Amino acid sequence: MILRIRSRDGLERIQVDGPHIPISQLKALIESQLQIPLQDQTLSTDQNLLLAKTPADLLRFSDMADPSTPLSALNLSHGSILFLHYHGERTVRGCPAVSPAGSFGRKMTMDDLIAKQTRITRQESPHCDSVSFDRDSANAFQRYVNETLAFAAKRGGFMYGTVSEEGRVEVDFIYEPPQEGMEDDLILLRDPEEEKLVDAIAAGLGRKRVGFIFAQTIMQDKKDYNFSNKEVLQAAELHAESGLKEWVTVVVKLEANEDGGADVHFEAFQMSDMCVKLFNEGWFVTEFGENDDPKLSKMKKDVVVGGKDVKEVDNDFFLVVVKIFDHQGPLSSTFPIENRNNLVTLRTLKSHLDRTKSLPFVKRISDFHLLLFLAKSLGLGSDVPALAECVKAQASVSEGYQLLIESMANTS
């Protein structure tokens, strides 16, 4: 049975005899296979273990503290991921040996000297303290990729919300741009005019773009990585474009459970400062071959990882774990979402207004996707930010706007 062990060094695998073995034996295997002493190990099924900073923090992760507990009691099976915190330093196995010609025996150029100073290590702390999802918005996204796409094609969207002074991100809605999702790739067919409307509506709602969310396919779940090299590159590009230090990247995936079924999981990360810096400076190889390992990002020049000169870096070195919470936001997510395989017409608007007619009008239009439809379809682009401000304040909508929207809906 293979278990995946995620630590600050990335994702590694160990071989165990089966789920019947106790935690004490698992730790002994980690010591022998990964060269991490027993006394330095803290294990947990909770990924937040990787955010622990002090001994007191580590004490909160007690689910694997009893050495006699069998792995089966933790519902661990082949392919399960565990999280490992350890003290001290070690040489990560599998790093390529140093080539003598790479260090001496030839004339060093300025690029060589710069590369020698480019050391990639795991970033321990994110700039984003946590990310919280509006439940309805998150559910609308996962339900579409699960029930409609069946996790057979990738899907993505830009998250909009707020960022507190403490670095807490709250996501209140997700805008899904035009895109082409494939089994292992996601091409965003971005429309600058539509995105201007989206940003204007968001500003009226007191929100801004705070991150990117994407769904991996079921075929990717069979591969041993959190992000593929293509996903690292896309996430780094969007993070760099945002200029927001708290920018969050969220992956949604389907994972097998112990009952033989599957559960939808949300995992949040930030791309490390070094990752964004390397992207901005053009270090990443941006072309991918069929035989490339998706777990590794290729560099155009040598970098230093674990004391070794390499041109391939485990993608996990570029990921910083972010805690996830949820909340009930002020907006609804019941209006059909843009740029999906569904036709949204004035009849759709009328059905929505009829279904919500018992509510005050401002409540009936308190939906980002509806506001975007009004901006695109009713020629209200310049007026929708004002409507969005009404929604933000939950103030009365002027009679003129209300009559215009209702009359247009009734022409369907």
C-alpha cells in the first residue's frame, strides 16, 4: 500500500504493508524511508499542520498522537495523503546529483552567478491568513463541475470578495469567463470588455478580484500531485497579474472515500513569493512535452533546491497552504451563471423575477450573475454599477430602474 506524505519538502511516497499497521510502525517506516527521526515527526490528516509555527500549535494536531492506533481507524487506504511536520533539516531524496561541470571546471557567466543565488525553499507562511467561501457560491461551482461536467473537463473562475487588514479573504461570488476546459488543460478565452463590466459591478458591490478557482478532472486524481506544471504556470501568471499579495488559488477535486464513493474537496493555496518572482523574470519553461513529468516545473536555468543545482522543481515547493472556512454572504447565487452551456434569455429573467416576487425588489436583484446579465443584455452597462450600489446598501431601487427591468422581462 502506498501512502503520500506531504511536508514542507513537497509530496513523497512511502510503502507500507497495509492499513492494519499502527502509527508507531508508520513513523518507523518514515524514519527509514525518508530519513526523518521518530522524535522529530508530527503526523496528521489535517493539512493545516503545515501552518504550525510553535510547539503549542503542534499540540492541536492529536489525531495521530496515539502510536498504537491502526491506520484503518483513520480511514487511510492506498493513495491517502498524510501531512508531516518535522524539526531540523534533511537532504530530500531523489534530487539529482551535482554535475562537477556545473560548479567548477568552466568559466562562470553572470547568469550562472545569479542562478547560484536563486534558492528555492518552501515558504512557511502565506500572506493570506485564511479564505472563506460564500456557501451558495461555492456550491454552485462544485455542483456544476460535479453534476454537469462530471469532473471530465476542467473549469475555472475568478473569485471576488474582500480582504481584511489581517489578510483574511472572503469570497462572495465567482465569475466564470469564457473558456475551453480539457482533461488536463484549461484555456481562458478572456473578454476584456466583459471583465471591465464584471469589475465595475464588483466595485459597486464593494468587492474586488481576490483569487482564482479551478477544478481538476478525475483523470488528474490518478496522478501524484497537488498542482500540475501547467497549473503552477497559470496560477503564477494570474497571481502576478493581480498585484495582490493575498491572492488565493483554490483547487476543487473529486477524491475517493473509504466507502468506495467519492467526495468533493476544496483546497486553498497561495503561490509562493519566489514562484511569482521567477514567473515575472521569465524563468519558467512554458512549453510542455508529452514525456514531461507534470509533478515538476522546468526552469530555463539552474536553481538551487536542497543544496543541489536543478532545472526541475517539485511543484509543491511553490505552494503555500491557506486555511479554508465558509460563510453565508449577502448575495444569492440562483440566477444562471454566465458562459456555461445554457442559454440565458429574457424569459430566464422573467422566471427569476416571478419566483422572487414576494421579496423587496432590491433582494430580487441581489445576485451578481443577474446584474451581469442586465449589463450585457439590456444595455444597462453604465447603469448597473449604480444598481450594484443599491444592492450593497440594500437600499430601495428607483422606480425607473424597476419598471425598465420588469418591462424588459415581460417582453419575453
